[in-house]
Amino acid sequence: MRVAVIGAGAAGLCAVRHLIAKPKTFQVVGFEQGDRVGGTWIYTDKKGQDEYGLPIHSSMYKNLRTNLPKEVMAFPDFPFDKNLPSFVRHEDVLKYLEDYAEHFDLYPFIKFRTHVVQLLPKKCESKLSWEITYNTLSDVNKSQTDQFDAVIVCNGHYSVPIIPNIAGLDSFKGEIIHSHLYRDAETMRNKRVVCLGAGASGQDIAIEISSTAKMVFLSHNKSPLQSVLPTNIQQCPGIDRVEGKTVVLTSGEILDVDIILLCTGYHYSFPFLTEQCHLSVDKEERITPLYKHLIHTEFPSLCFIGLCKTICPFPQFNVQVQFFLASLDGSFTLPSKEEMDKDTEKDLELRLSQGLPLRHAHTMATRQWEYNNQLAKMANLEPIPPGVQVLYDMVHEKRVKNLPGYKKINYRMTGPESFETIEA
């Protein structure tokens, strides 16, 4: 069975690794637009477009450290270097992914500097195949096509910024920047900054820029953060409108600011999918029709790894990939399309009944553990060790109380269900 993998970040590398582990069952070709593995973990000072006129993919900033300890981040059978601290820099994660690719000898199966232009389902009698059109970046005018039995999409979802629709935003007299383009706190020196959004990126970037900015207003519509915060960070409600160089909050309060920093998230984007792929991404960022946030219910030989949000990513990718491959090689049989669609609607209805807005259709948080275990059980896979959840949950508790300081603590796994804390 010929399988294409689109993207060679963490999810794509995991897919290639498990495909080549079954050479009698699968043949694999990986497609990667860049010239190296790592995807979003590749830092660059560049913004906007690359030398080929394609959008810069990575949203990595210069001093980013992970907000999860390496002890829970790793693929289950490939630990990080034990000499690293628990909360590692982006360079360390990139090195980890490069080591992973080298250890499992993935490089021969990946076409680098290759841009996937189009993915098209082709039906011949009762058989479905996938036609991929692509070109090398050195010769974009010369396209090639190839046929595959299945496709795994791993193109990431941290590269196309969501710009909120705020009255007057276009006429702001200061600087507007999305976190996708943020690189360095030095650009905020002595500025009054309103940071819109208090998700993981908003929290981390607000803390970082507080070291150089005059004042940081962390603007959001969530319950107030319970963490200790630097003295020059002030939480405030969301933005109602922008007038000149002032920001009017939903409370009516007016802030005079130099910079509006949008930490407002990212769109899911699959520019290579044709209409015939019958995939819908609605205005609330819900993707349908996907079974378990993963497998296209009309075309179950097409899957998408890594769409879930607020997760422990690498271990989940590892389960998702193996779940899909087990469905392809006959290790287990997927339910019917009707049953899969019904399961998807049931999942959404449960979320809505619990008060979640539609835009959180793919958000996991505490749901991720049951989801991961469910996939593992259905496909008879090794589940993620329970200690990963225990440590993940404990770090989350420390994070919400102490955003500036929680990364100073180190951890060590002592067994599948246990860990120890190493105070700095």
C-alpha cells in the first residue's frame, strides 16, 4: 500500500517512522516544503515570505521554552537527552526531532524542498486512490504527479494567523503584530503593549515582554488568571474597539497603547486540498467530516494528524498514527460512515452541553487522556503510560498559580506511573 505523508514536522516524522516499520505492508513517500525536518520547531528571524515566495511556516520566537516538561513531551520510546532541563528551548526540541529522524533512518523516505500543490481523490470502479501533484521549489513550473492508496496530512496548524474582527483595528495609529510574527522582547522595549488573548502563547509572550515593555495589558474574556504576575502586567477585559492610538475595552475602560499584540490563534489551513476532497473547515474552525478528529469518514484512507488543541502532542501523534495504520492494514475495522458521523456529532453535542463554544470542537485538555486510551484500546495499541498524565496535570496546576516560575522546576520519570521532582 503506497502512503503519502504531507509534512515532516513531529507528526509527519512519527507517521513515516511507523510506516517504514512495516515494509511488507506499506511504501511511503514524505513531502516536506522546507529543507530540513522539524516543522514549526524551526526558528527563523525571517517574517512574511521565504525565498520562494511561500509564507514563513514557523511561529517560533527566539527565547521560547516549552510549557510542558520533556518528560511528558517525548515520543513514548524515544526520550529526550536526560541532561537537559525539563523545560527545554526550541533548539533542543528541533535537535530531538532531527535525532529521531536519524535514529529511525527516516531521511531516505522524505522529499525535501517539495511543495504539494494539489491532492485529488480518484475513483476507478470501486477503488479509490489519491493523486498528488507537486513541484520542487527549484523548479516551480515543472509539476509532477504521483498516485497513492492513502494520505496522512501532517502540515501543522500554527502558521495562518487569526486576525479578529475588531472595529477600528485597521486604523490603529500604533503597531499591530500577530504572535506568528513575534520574535524578540527587545522590539517591545519601553512600549505600552496590549496583548490580546490569554491562551498558552498569550500568557508566555506577556510574561516574556514584561521584561522590556513599560506596561503590558493582558486583555482576555476568560476568568482572571490566578497566577502571580510581574508588576507591569495588568489583566483587563477584551477589546471592544480601537480608536486612533487608544484601545476601548468591553468594560468601557480606555487604554493608550503603542502596540497591539494579537495572540489570537491560528486557522486550520489545507491549501492543497481540492473541492473533491469534501473537507469543510467552518468559520468556527470545526473540521468535518472527521472520525475521532482524525479520519475522513467519506474517504477513510485520508487522515489528519495533530488537529487536536491543548494536548500533550508527541505522545498523541504516536497513538493517532498507529490507530490510522491499524485501520489501513486490517488490524481492526472502522465503523460504517454513518456510525462514524454519529460518533462525531455525539462528541460535539457533549461539548456544547458542557458549555464549550463551537470553536472548541477540537480542544482536548482533560479529554485527551480518555481519547488517547480509546484509540489505543480500539486498535490494540500500547497506551500512553499513566505517569505522563499525572505529571502533565501536576505541571498544569503549578503553571496556573505561578506562570513566571513554574519552568524552574525539573522532573524525572521513575516508572510508568511515577515521577520525582528535582527542585532547582
